[in-house]
Amino acid sequence: MTVLITGAAGFIGFHLSKRLLEDGTDVIGFDNLNSYYDPLLKQARLRVLEGVARKKSKRFNLIKADLEDQASVEAAFTKHKPKKVVNLAAQAGVRYSIENPSAYIQSNLVGFGHILEGCRHHGIEHLVYASSSSVYGGNKNLPFSEQQGVDHPVSVYAASKKANELIAHTYSHLYELPSTGLRFFTVYGPWGRPDMALFLFTRAILAGEVIEVFNEGQMIRDFTFIDDIVESLVRVLNKPATPDPNFDSNNPNPSSSWAPHRVFNIGNSNPTPLMNYIGAIEDALGTKAKKKFLPMQPGDVPATAADTTALEAWTGFKPNTPVEEGVKRFVAWYRDFYSI
């Protein structure tokens, strides 16, 4: 079995690639190693993956290219003949999408279209692709359920992820491509992204700098630990989407279809106030943060919370790592990686 993972040098892609290699699966990584955040962190992740592959006598190859380069995407399918695909590559970040929307259109829309075409023409058994909790947009009905509408995105990033879900469903319908979209809720943990709050806060607190706390601290997030994300991903990957035998076209279920397409939330189902999250970081570091309270940022939302009953029913697994434990594990990794 060979799995193609786009965004393999990214946060979630790295952890999934590592898990699959440890489980005995060959992995073809696809990543452009862009400079949206420190490329040295991405290179360090790749060195870990190469080491795991050698230890397990498995294959890990990285294709350095953009998803927008259709020839490179097609070559990856033709040469390596993957059986399954996990599309995690995307231009990330809600706030950056306001400053540079064209980057999201190219990577998250054009690039995703190239992945779908590769899957269509190469008999892929299952496509799993990253969506996001941001698709719920202006919805304030918590917890967010896949049964709810997602017609009011508040950022270009969110709109691009909803578009991914729509076009993937169409490919599932037209070409019988099993595909599953996963709406990730605020993923955190070791090897995380430097532009995310946990990384930013940890670095600033250790440096004695002020942390910026938006919406005057009145934020709630369904923080989800990376190990729970990976366990869910592996289980979903090994259970391809199927048509819903109970689908009613007169009362359509937004999360399933007559086609082999599914959409699931992946969250911890334990929404945490931002100030409690900051408190967990302070406890793990043994240092109090200097805080600057600021208004809500454009494109952001005050609260997220995931209803994961559908995921639990499909996979038999419920993400459940407490925030305090996950933060401690991140801080331990951070201190070790940066020798602090």
C-alpha cells in the first residue's frame, strides 16, 4: 500500500506520514516547502520522516512542487501509483487569507482540482481531504454539527474549504470516487505551526514579551490534540466513504449523499475558553504571561465547538486528550527542539 500525502512537511501531514510509516505503509509526500512559516521547521520534520522510513525499511519520497503545477501532480500519480490520497496541502491561515486571497484561490481551489483529476484518472480507492471548522462561518448555534448549513463563510480560507467539499462531492457523484472531508477544529501539539496561538504564546512568554489576546480574551475554541487528529485520520482513511442508504433527496443530509462522499467534524468536543488555554500554557511554563487585550480580528469567530457523534459512529474513536496534557506535551517538545 502506498499513500500520497500532500502537505507532508506540514504540521498534520508530518504526523500522519510518521504514523503511517510506523504502521508499515509507504508514503509519497508532496509539498512545496513554502516560506509561509519557517522552512527550517519543515526540513526538520522531513528529517524525522526519513529516519522513521529507514528504521522501518519503508519508502518515503518527497516531491517538492506546487499543487498548482498540474504536470507535477500528474507525475506523482503516474510514477508512484498510490492507492489512497490524503490532501492536507493548502494555503493555511484565516487572517492571511484577508491579506492575500489569491494565494488561497490558487492552492486551495486550483490545486485541489488537480488532486481530484489525479484521483479520477488513476483509480484511487479513497480520497481524504482537509476541510475546516471555519466553514461554519457566522453560525452561532453550538456545537457545530455537520447537519447545519455552511453558507455564510467569513473568510476566503473558509470559502475555499467549503468549495472543496462541494467539488469533491461532485467528483464522487460523477466518477464514483470515494471521498471524505474532515472539518478540523483548532489542531495543536508538538511540531505545530509557528503562526498558531500555542506557538506564538509560548515563544513570547519565554522571551518575556507581551502576548496579543483578541476579542478581549472572550474566545472559545475546541482545541484538538494532534494525536487524536491522526488516530481519526487513520481510521477514516481505512474506511472509504460509501453512499448513505438512508439518504433522502426530499430532506437531504448535508454530511452524506447518495454518492460515496462523507463529511465529518474532528474536534475534542470540549470547548475551552481562551483564557483557560493561556492558563494551561502559563502552568506548563511556570511563568505568567504579559497580556495585551485587543478587539476581534476580521474573519475570526468568537467560539467553536464540535459535535463529533458522526465521527465516533463511523470510526469507533472519540478525540479526548485534555488541553492541560496536550499543552504540557507541546511545551516539552518546544523546550527540547529549541534548547530552552
